[in-house]
Amino acid sequence: MFHLVKLFSVPVRFYQQAVICRLCSSSETKEGKRWSDIRKKQKSHYPDGWKPKKKLTRYQMDYLRTLKQNYPEGWSVSKLAGQFGISPSAVVRILKSKWEPSPEVQKKQDSRALELREQRRQEATGRTSVKELAQNTEEMHTEADAGTTSYSTGIDRSMEGYV
């Protein structure tokens, strides 16, 4: 009887402890360590969980797979790792992975990624989003039609009688 023991959401060095065990209880590794002890060690190293420094988008992962599939001799694992700024072991995991999200999940992930990208751009540049600019422009046109703002001088005409 074979047990494949696999840890999820942990770095590569902990995967090295995961082995295929023959006729052993699923709670122990080949070295005799208990998985609960390994889990505690992981928690001490990463109290907030494993958060990699760089994450690739789904499109970047697909592009990575395409490069490796179409140009295997030109794009080695180490070259792909350098190009995408991730570790070689992460490249190997991406190449081995066959999981694809459902269309609904993909749409949700894409919209969330766009929101986060827009938010980071606003924080970095201090600019408003395109939607906010469009709303501000629309408000300015509405005010101009009402005659309260002059585009040429920028003076509020509704206050002229009080000056």
C-alpha cells in the first residue's frame, strides 16, 4: 500500500520531507517524523502562512507553459525563473500543474486582480482612476450647462453678486 503525502501552501524545503511511504501510517514520514511536528515547525517559520514575494497571474503562468512547450531547448527552467522573477522550483510546479479554474472563478479572479492593480496604481501615483475622471468630467459639463462654472476662468459665476 502506498501513501502519497503532500503538503499544500508551504515552501519547497518542506516538500522535501514529503515522501511516498510504503506500508506506513499516513501520520509519519520516512524519517519517522510526525506530520503534526512538521506542521508546528511550519507555523513557527510562517505564522501568517506562506506568502511568496512574487505571485504570477494566470496569464503569466499560461505564457510560461507556452514558452516551455514551444521552445524547450531555448527556455530552460532556470532561464524561465530568471525571466519571471521566481524560483526554479516554482517554475517546475507551474509546469507540472494542470489545474484550471472554472470560467466563473476565472472571471472573479480577473476582476479582483484589476481592482487591486488599480488600487496600487492610485496609491503609487496619487492619481484618480479613469472612472473617477469620467465622473468629474461629467459633473463639470453639468455645471457648465447650468452656468455656474466658467471653463475659461474657472470662476464660480453663482457668487458674482456677492463680491
